[in-house]
Amino acid sequence: MGFLELRGGAADVRAHAASLTEASVSLQAALDAVAGTIDSAERAAPWGHDEYGEQFAGTYYRAGAGSGPPPADAARDLLGDLPGLLARIADGASLAMVDIEAADGRSEAVIRSLAP
């Protein structure tokens, strides 16, 4: 099980969370570009249309039959989850900070009520 360790005060944690959110947006843009490149390459059929090219294309598009999607689709599926994962980590860090601040506030109130 992995974890993200953030050190510092609330402002530091929020800054880290914002950085992760920005990174998820940038990563999504980069992955969209990669997907576009893959789509363009597949449309261009660089393997050709002769007997061997058609044989390759048939094997390529059936590569995942019974074991998952074709290679390009598998790559898009795998990489496509990463931006959302980063965004969820950022949200989790922000929500954790809200909970920590609330707990600190409650603790402070209890401690002050016990003071002579």
C-alpha cells in the first residue's frame, strides 16, 4: 500500500494538493496528445496494405482477443487512469487537512475549557 507524505502546515498541504491537481491536468493533456498520435499512426496503417501488412493488421487488432483489448487500447486504458488518480490524491490531501484542522479546533476548545 502506498502513501503520500506531506509535511508542513495547512498552507503547505494545500499547495501540494494544488500542485497535484495541476499535474493531473497537465498529464491528461499529454496523454490526450499521445492518444492522438497513436490514432493517427493507426489510421495511416504504416504496416501497409500488402499481404504481410494485412496479416499484421489482423493480428494486431486481434492481439487482445480473449485476453484484453488490442495493444493501443490497452495502453490508453492503463495510462488514462493516472490523471484521475492524481486528482483523487489531491482531493484526499485537501480533505485530510480539513479534518486535521477540525480536530485541532476541537482539541483546542477542550484544552481551553480545562484551563484553570
